[in-house]
Amino acid sequence: MTAWRQREDVRWSQVIVPAALLLVVAIAAVASETFVTEANLRNLLRQIVTNGLISVGMLVVILAGGIDLSVGAVVALSGIVAAELQSAMPTPLAIAVAIGVAALVGVVNGGIIAHFAIAPFIVTLGTLSAVRGLVYVFSETPVTPSDPSFLAIGSAFIGPLPAIFVFMAIAYLAVSLFLARTTPGRAIVAIGGNQEAVRLAGIDVRAHIVLAYVICASFAGVAGVVLASRVGISQPSVGIGVELDAIAACVIGGAILGGGGGSVRGTFMGVVILGLISNLLNLFNVQSYYQQIFKGVLIVVAVLARRRER
């Protein structure tokens, strides 16, 4: 049975997902002449960064057996905080404060889940509402950052590639090394597989659950800063529904909801696949409502495809 599951995992992560990615690229290239233009490809790389950063953080939480529905509100919070503070203090400090505030949300989420054994869905749904309200308390109107160095984050290029895309790629590499090569990373993965066995092995399960949620919220905070810089404005309503995109990217990439499976490489491919699909639908002027329907169906199909592995 174990060997069969390993073969299924290899088939999904190493064959099916890359094949699906190539199929989407081929369809996009044939269906739209605009898709293969340099301007559109650069725009695509910039657009997937926000979901990419949120998704890699979400993957860490999923590997630990949890879920975080508050990431959208955290994106809005960090973006508003960074945009407000960049005019009153040095931009690097404003960004650090914004990400620190986001990480604090992760501490709250992880702390409540770990110490009171409450379902992550319930806890993060509550913090989603609370943080979204906090965003509107902080600023009811959109905030427009004015510091050129802040705006340059989302518009700079490193060679032919957007700088934020290069940063995202480095972040994925760092998370991959963290999960595979460090003791805390391995513990987080093990907790999702068998929490009781990890506890009996003498590992502090609570501390590592908190760490997973802090990582997730911190990446959502970085995504909020990047998004505010890229679009040149931070709105309190931004980030609604991004948790769906992040969960979809993780599941498409092979992550098993509830823990027990998933990879950084697969999540990256899931992010790219979703980005390609959204880009193609936008080129054909498909309304966002239909895109949400498609993403929801895609999550269900991906979960059903891996139900036996869990």
C-alpha cells in the first residue's frame, strides 16, 4: 500500500501537474496571439507574484495539517500599514513594521489553534473578520504611497524579469530548503502526517504550529506590500477571496488538505497554472464571477484526484 501511494504521488507531482502546465501554455499560445507578446508575459510574471507569495505560506500551514482563511485580510492590513507609514518613516522600516504586524496575526492564529485545540477553519475565519475590520479602522479610504523607492519595488526589473518575480523565486527556494533541510521545517511536515507521533518523539508540537502560521501570515504581509507597490495604491477592500486562489494553487500542486503531502515545486506550478488560466480568461474578457466558479470547481476536482492518498 505504501509503495502504491508513493507511485501515485510521483505520478501526480512529476507527471500530471507539469503536463497540465504545458497543456495550458499550449492552449493559451494557440487561442490568443496577445498571450505570447513580451508585454503580456512580463505582466503575467508580475501578476502571479501576489498569489505566489500567499500560496507558499499557505503550503506551510497545510503541511502542518491546518488552513488559514485570514490571509486576504492580512494582505490588506500590511498594504495599508506600509502605505501609511512610508511617508512618516524610512520605507524599509515601514515595510518591516507592516510585515511584523502581519506576523503578529500569525502568532494569534497559531497560538489559539495550538493551545486550545480549536479547528483552524474556525479560528482563522474569526481572525479574517477581525483583521478586515481592523483594516477599515486604520483607514476607510484607499492610501496612495508617494515614496519613489516604495513604488520601485513593484516596477523594477532584473534583466528581462520583474524584480518581484525574482524575489518570489528566491522565496520558494528558501522555503523548499527550510522544509527539507532544517529541523523546524521537517517537524512541521511531520506534524501534518502524524501529530501524536511527533509529540511522542519529544518535539514541541505547539511551537511548530505557531511557527507555521507565523510563516504563512508573514508571506501574506509581504504579498500585501508587493501588491501595494505594484498597483500604486493600497485599498482596505483588497485581498478578498485570495485565500481561495492560494488553496487552489496548493491543491493543484499536490498538497493534501489536512496534512500529509505537498511540495514547494508543485505549489509553484499550481500558481503558474492559475496565473495562466486567469490571464487567458482576461484576454477573452471573461467576467471574474465565472473565473471564481472555475477555480472552485478546480479545487474540488484536485481534492478528489488525491483523496486515496490521504
